[in-house]
Amino acid sequence: MKFIQGQSRDQINLFPVSLDKSITPDNEVRIIDLFVESLSVKDYGFRMDFTENGRPAYHPTDLLKLFIYGYLNKVRSSRDLEKECRRNIEVMWLLKCLKPDHNTISNFRRDNPKAIKKVFRTTVQIARHFDLIGGKLIACDSTKLRAQNSKKNNFNQSKIDRHIAYIDNKLEEYTRALAENDGDNRQQIENEINKQQKRKDNYKNIEKQLKESGEPQISISDPESRQIMLRNNITEVAYSVQTTVDAKNNIPIDYAKSILRTNEFTALYDKGFHTGSELKMAQELGIETIVAIPAVPSTSQAPNHDYNYEHFSYNKEADTYTCPQDQTLRTNGLWYKELTNGGNIILFKQYKTPACKSCQARSLCTRSKTARLIHRSEFADYYEANHRNILEKEQLYKRRQAIVEHPYGTLKRQWGFSYILTKKGIKRASADVGLMFIAYNLRRIANILTKDRLREYLQILLSLFLTIFDLRRDHLRRSDDLLYQTSFNLTKINSSC
């Protein structure tokens, strides 16, 4: 049987193929090159000032190209990207055969989180230019990305107490064994005592750090990561990433109001965002909010659900409530303080009626031995406005998950970005997340527009950028010539004097 045969590795080609000819015209790597070349990286805040001593630095555009290519191809590790520079012909074309080492690659991501965020915003502006962002309906949600910090290296006070109690029990056992020992194993027991004492000192040091931080928990490897509930009582040390996604093409945007440049849109949120201060801010900006309402805890519900809070009607003009038994609940006008689970203080009024004492439905309405109390938060008007929106636009809210989960599904399931690659803080983590969404938006825009249309637009941007750059350079050259001539004339005047 005949098979297709490869050519000899020792064969010399008569007509060698250039590196550029090896990359097809529609290759995605050409879009990456055009996109980065069209950016004014200095204005974005990428580090450009390097000392002249030693080996020259790599230009930020080259390293940015490498990272965008890597994230688009599911390669994030600096060591893996270093390998790609030496074996991947697309990367060789993109970087013109540059071969930065893994430390240089890693430091670029570490040092430029703010600039990377600005690059992400540019992808959103490109989407706006092509009318890919509707700006009328956005959905917001958060997702958990596992941090580079194991549960073993995450501590709260109760966990530290358990470890110290275990060590104390061990020390007592070893102390008793040492007292009863006839000398055969004395050195071994003393070594164990020293070992356990060092472990105890370590946990005491962690306890000190925990108290000084003022936080309920502390992580050792990645200090700003936290142990978070994922689902069904499953926890993980992770970062919570919050995104806003436009409904028209499921494109993530950032800082919705500033990028959409309008407040005439509807925002869909899950129940995790149902807080009075956030609702107040959005509604006062004129943004229509539809936020899922958390379930009322069973301890806060009436014995008979027909007497729950939502069945009490509020009269805004009289500032009173009317209960299902048609009795009026009044307030003394005083504001009370309440500490929320998030550590915030909110104000509320209390409403009650003396009719509770003789009411036949009292056992159905409250478990209190005195009277039924109704609390009205300072944010109650905003909660009620949101509740009306939910009742009126229930079908609209049902679209939230389909909108906001699209990027998460792509990034976490298809690309495998279910964890944060970086360590040592939220700034480094934000750079990792920013590169994820830059890659997602570029791929998404190219898929919607087709690569040819996006390439044409980027070529125009690049030519405009080069024109502006030439104008700036000419202006600086003329300024330098004028400064030199002025300095020369002043020197002549001084010498003649």
C-alpha cells in the first residue's frame, strides 16, 4: 500500500519560503499584530522608561502581542509562552523571532495591570464602533476563579484554634512520655516536643497577622484571595470576578455608564447585588434596575405566610402601614441602626400598633410576646421600585443568565480559564483577568464581523496612529531645533558680553 511521504530533513529548497509567506492572509495572528500596532502603548501607561545600562529591554507591543496570542490559544504560563517563542512559527512571525525569557514575560503582566485594563476598554470601543453593543440591556454577574492558594494555607480564627488545641494535646502527651521515660527514647521525644512547639509558634504568628489585618480570614500564598462558597456548601479559595455584559452580542463591557455614555438602559442583576445602597445609586442615575430578591429567612417569616411583610401596605403620605386585619401601624419617628452581614450600617424605622394585644390573628402574625414590629429601611423606596420592575418585566429578567453566562462558559469551560494563574495580590490577578477578556472580545468581534472586516478597520486605525506619530515627531524635532537655536544665540550674546 502506498502512503504520502514527507520530504527529507536534509533537503535544501531551491526557492525558500519567507516567514511572512508561511502565515496565511486570514490567520488570526495578523489581527493580533494589527490590533496591538494600532495602540499608543505609551499613552496607555505601559512602562517605557528603562535604563540604558545592560541589555536593551523588549518593547511593550511585542510582549502584549505574545500575551494576547497566548490567551487566545489557551497558553497563559510564562514558561509555556517562552517555549512558544522558540517552536511556534506563528509566534516567530508575530514577534519577528524575538525570544524573551519567562521572567521578562511574567514581569510584563505583573507590572501593567492598569494598562491592560485600558487595552480591554479599547476592544469595547471597537465593538461600539461597529454597533455591536446595544446599550439598552445589560446583565451583571460574578464568577469565582480559583486562586493559587490551597485551603490548607487559608486560616480563620476557629481553624487556628483547632490546630493549636491539637498541638497542645500532643505536647501534653510528649511531656508525660518524657517524665515516664527511662532514657532510651528521651532524645526522640525532645525532638518531637521542639517540632510541635515550632508549629505552635507558626500558628501563633498567623493568628497575630489575622488580628492585625482585621479580616475574618487570611491566606498565606495569595494574601488577597478568600475562601468563598461556590455551590452546595462546596468552598474554594478564590477570587470573585464581576462583569457586565451587553445583551446584543454577549460582549463584556466595563464601567457600564461611562462606556455606554448613557443611563437609559436596563440592568439585570442576581440576588447577590440586592443591596440598598447599590439600588439607590443606580436608580438615582436614572438606570432601570431589575435585581432578583433574596428569599426571606424562615425565622423572619410569619407563622402564617398570609401575614408576611409583603402583605402589609404602606401609605407614604401618612408614613403608616396597614396590616391584613386592617389595623394601622405607626412609627415614633426615630431612626435605629442595624449592622448588616457585610459590615455596613443601615438605618430603619419601627412600626407597630396597640391593637396587636387583642387581635385574634396575633398567633398567625407574629411569634413575639408583645406586638408585631415592621421595620422600614432607609432604602425601602428603592427596594419597592425594583420589586415593581420585577413584577412588570419578569420575562426580561429571565434573559439575564443567558446573556451573562456566555463569556463565562467560553472562558471557563471551552478555554479552561477556571483559575487565576498569578499569585501575590489582586492587582496581578486583575491583569490575568483583563487578558482573558481582551482575548474573548477580540475573538467575539472577529467572529461576528468576519476577520476581513476587522482587519480593514485595524489597518485604518494603524495608519491614523502612524500619521499622528509622525506629526508628533515632526513637532518635537522643530521644538528641539528652536531650543537649540535659542541656546546657541544666548551663548553668542554671553560670549560677546
